[in-house]
Amino acid sequence: MTYIVTLTPDQVADNEDDWLVSERFTKGLPTGLDTSDTGTRLAFLVCDNRARSANTGRSGLAEHGRFITWMGSVQRINTVGPVDRSITIEPMRRCPKPVPLDGPDGILASLPSTHQAHVERALSGSAGHCGMTTWQALREALLRRHPELARYIDWLLALLNPVVFNIEDAADRAWQEQKDAAQSLTRVTDFPHSAMSAWGRPTSQDEPYLAGLIPDPVENSLIDHDVRAGLGGAALLFDDWRQRGDVRCDIHVLEDSTGRRLEVVNVNATPVESRLGTDMIYYHHPTHSFVLVQYKRLESRHKEYRVNKQLLDQMDRLERVSQLSSKPARSHEWRLSPDACFLKFAHWRNESASSTELAHGMYIPLSYARVLLEDDCTLGPRGGRILSYERAVSYLTGSEFAELVKLGRVGSVGTDVEQLRDFGLQRAREGYSVMLGFETSDETLRERAVRVRSRSAKKRPKVNSYSPPPRQQ
């Protein structure tokens, strides 16, 4: 079904501030309305302005008539009582401008009479829906008169019809890890998780996860050559990596209303079959601090990891990385521990690419991993070492790890940007998929702490999206 929710201008005005932050709206359905899970599951929010005369209100509609003002995806159909149902629309996006339904230039006038009647029936109450053939006619009419809506519809449909990762496929396993790293970066920086979730398989299995990202269609989205104008002339730190011949690099940028910016860089340098895993590197430029997470997959059946020489060698290399850190000399450089490198042991199943949930797993600081491997608790029945939830009881959960990173309680001290660039390229050349997040901000350390603890952004962050040019050979 394609749902149509009709609201008064006052109802829209009362809810818009919340929608901009939560990206979510739950709406009750008329009793008896068919809620079979078929069709697009898109939702259009219509503001009915016909009862008002020359009153713009906060919805910005000065004219009579009905206007599509928001759209979203119906993620859930909720049971309210024995017969009542409601839908949860999430995420939601505001249309770049209201789309008129009525009048000679409205969408309804361009529909065949049968489909026009079906849409009118859906508009007759507070909520209704239309079937697939009417949706197809409505889509054609929308895109014919408002081609800018194509980005919105494609993005929402990608969320509603996601690719399913197959853990038996090497490329899908690599993309799963890179996706989790990208979602982790949005969590430690408080940007919307949905910005990294609409995705389709890239043309080559060797390409990074970001190569398949479908950009979030917000009003200031920019592609390719227009990006620098949208960022006010601010240079991308890793822009030159896109022109290299020895790596494949994709970049996506998130920016909020205060100017805080996250440059997400996804780089590969080897074929997927020869990769050693995925690294997530987060760098907070104001404090010159980075955190690295290396991904390890738990055995599916027992959710455990059998320690081998490869892991021990990788831990040795990570310890050398930790030596880039300096001793704290100022109050903001103090850390709970000198650990800047973590291992994430996670268990994946076949799952949809649009999920915003992080893979369940345990974050283990490198120093704790060393202690575990010297403790009898990790001894296996044949003398080998095994890491698992039962054996590593002091591991961090994803939310605990994110909280420590957000507050600057873990991470390196005094690490400069050039060290970060060199290290990121080195890891890619060694055979890792690298997902690197570079955060810049003018907020003070106190403002950062207040933002993290308040958990309430005033505006939904703006998203600038890039598709890098074809790789030069």
C-alpha cells in the first residue's frame, strides 16, 4: 500500500519541529482499513489548506488546496486494540517545496479518472491508501511535474526494499563490517544513522561500502563538483585520495546546523578475497585524538573466536599504533586509559543493509586483550586460546563504547592529521577495508560535553553527499 495521511495546517505546524528531530510520526488508521503488507509502504503527508484563507501559518501555505509536504516510509504497522491499527512513518523527509494536489496545475488533474478517484478516496479521511497501479500513475505524475522528488522516492524505496547481506559471500561480509563501521561513526558523533543506510550493491565487489550509498535527499544535498560551494569553500582533507591510482576511495560528508562536520572516508586497496578485515578510525580534530576499532567475526555457531597467529601479529601492529599517542599535559587530554585501539568481536547473520542497528558484539581494549590472553579464563580444552562473551566478561557494549568516545574518555593524545593520513593509507595497503571519520568543529570542549549529555539536537543535521568521479587508471 501507499499511504496518504491528511492533516490540517495547525496539525502540521504543531508537529514539524518534532519531525525535524525525530524523523518519526505515528498515525492512527480508520477502523477496518486494509493493512496488508503489500505495495510500496511509502507515506505522503498532505496538508489540507482549503479551510483557511490567505493564512500561511507555519506550514508556509498561502493558497487554498491540498499539498504534499512530507514523505516517509512505513516501517511498522502497530496493533492498538482488537480492531484498531496505526502506522509508524520513519524516517521522514520534508519535500523541497509543497506539492499541490488541486487546481489545473495540481497532481490530481494529471491523473486518469480512475486513479484520481482512488487518490481522492484515500484523501477523504485522516488516513487512507491506494494500490500499486494507482501508485505507479501517481509516481509518474509526481516526477513529470516535480522531478526533484525522484531522489526522495528512490532513497525511501531503498530503505523499504533493502539489499540482504549474505554471510557466505566474501563481498557481503566485507560490506557488513564497513556498514557497521559507518553506523558507529554516526553514533559517536551524534549524526543521523539513516544517512548511511540507503544502499545498493556497487558494480564491483571490490568497491567500498560507500560506493553503494544512496545519498540522503535533503535540501542542500550536493553531488561531485558542486560540493565545495556547499561547504563554503572548506577543503576536504582526503579529497586527493579519490585521484590516487593505488586505492579506491569514496567520501561522504555530514554537516549540522552549527557547522560541525564529519568527513567519512571509505578506502580499499586490495581485492575483497585477500582482505584481512575492517578498521574503523575516528579522529576528533579539535582534540587531536583518534580511536581505532578492528573488526573480528565471531564463529556463528558458538559465538567465539579462536585466537591465531594472525590476530597476535595484528595486535602487535596495533600496539605500535598506540605509541603515536603522547602523555597528557592538559586537562582535556586525560583519558581513562592509554588505550586508543580496540577489537570488536561481533556476530553477524544475514541481514538487511538498511538496518541502523549495530552488530551485536564486544569491544575489547587492546590492553585488556593482552591480559585475557595471559589468563586461564581464555584457555581452550586443547590448550589454545578462545575469546567469547563468557570468557571476556569485562567487555564494553556498543553503547558504552560510543559514550566513552563521545566524551573523549578514550583515544590517543596529541596525534596530528598527517599521522592519521599516513596511517589510514598504510592500513588499506596492508589489506584492510578502512572506514575513517574525521570530525571538525568550532564547539568548545564544554559545549561538546553538554551536547553529548543533553541528547537533544535542535535541528536535524544537514547532509552533503558525494559520488566520487570514476577512478583514474
